[in-house]
Amino acid sequence: MSAAEKRIDRGKVWKLVGAPTDQVGSVNDPRTSLECGVRWNEKWIYRDPETDEVLRIVLWHRYDFLGAFRVKPDGSTEPEPLPVA
């Protein structure tokens, strides 16, 4: 499988983890932020519907998927692997 075939696009992430609760920034926004060791310009936020706690974030730079991260109760994050196939 080539790198292009392994690429995770927005539609695939949406299918894997669903619609985000909130979004910060935009793929077309030239401003970037640094979080989880990556520079991003769009962040999808997934909250627990009962507690409103942030459970997961997905980071993008333009249309490139940078990673999904689980948010731990203490606020720290850890990479969350998403299936590529």
C-alpha cells in the first residue's frame, strides 16, 4: 500500500470518530498553534455529552491529518492510533 493510500483524510476521520463537538480554527486559516508537539491550524474537539469534558482532539494542518489524541482526566494527552485501512 502506498503512502497516498494510507493517508487519512477528513472524511475517513469523520467516519472513524464521528462529528466533532466543537472546532477551533480552519484548514484555510494561516494562523497556527502548537499543541501535542505539532503545529496545527484546525482542531476538532470531542466532548463527553454528559460531563462536557474533552475526551479527544484531532489536529489538522491544512488538509493534512496530524493526529488524534486522547485527553486524560489530568488534561495531558496521548496519541490515539486510528486504523488506516
